Amino acid sequence: MSFTIANAKTLAESWFEDDLTDALVLIWGNEFVQRIVNDKVWPETTYALANMVADTWTALPADFVRAVKLVDDSSTLETLAYTIKNGKIKCDYAGDYTLTYIPYPGDLATVSTNVPLHDAFKYPMAEFFIFRYFKIELDDDDSYNASTEYEYRYLNSLKAIYDKMDLDSEQDGFQIGLGW
């Protein structure tokens, strides 16, 4: 995972003759990561829950979207003895735990910041940039047709990636198979 918004911008600009501004592609790049891409491909992170008191609600991180697993640190085994509700977690037993969860991706600060997605998403992001560019320029039929074409392209590219993914519904992880 090592592409940037600038990489996707350069790719997009190679497909048509106009230049995209960094300010717009930064906005569109954040929209793509946070709103367009399926949350099952957002990276996981962990959160330490030290000295949990049994049956006591504790606040979750502000960026919490969904739990992947909760591990009891004393036994290093995954536990199902917990409840999550309204941004809080309650464990049935006291102890130290590590929560693996999916966070809501924060805004990417610059176009040179690494995008927290697999490299396979660079092409759909570039297509999304062109779609958004032509959507702004909808003053003639050519812009409308180009906008519609690139909307179709980025949606189909995303669908192709999702179809190739081996989504594990139990663990909410994925792998993209490589073809030789």
C-alpha cells in the first residue's frame, strides 16, 4: 500500500489533456477513500483496553466504525464476551483486552500522503477524479458524456476489484489474488 493521491492524479492527467488542481484532487481523494470505497477494505487498527471492569461501559475511540475481534491479553484468545453499543464497549469479565477494529479514515493531509488502500485502488481513484472533473464542467454534451463514461469506468473498476476479493465475512478481511 504505497500510492498517493498525486500518483492517481498523474495517472488521470495522462488520460486527458486538462490539468487537475491539487486542492480539488485532495478533496476528491478524501471523498473516494471515506465515502466511495467499501469499508471492508479500510485498514484495521488496535486499541488497548487496560484494566477493564466487568459489566462497565467504556468509551471506544472516536474513529471506531466496527469491531473485528477482541482478544483477552492474559490468554491471547479471542473472546465474544462483550457488548458494543452507542460508541461504548462493555466486557463480561474484568481484565486487559486488545480490540482490533476498523477506524473511519481520517482526512489525507496532502496529495503526497499515502492512501490507506491497496494499490489496486489507484486506477479507480484516477477514474473518479476525471468523473468529478467533468461533472463540474457540465456545460456541454461532451462534458456530460465524459462524466457519465468515467462514472461508469470507476464503478466498474471498483466492482472488478471487489469481485476478485476473497471477502471473509467472519473476519472482514480480504485478499486480492494475483494472476501470473
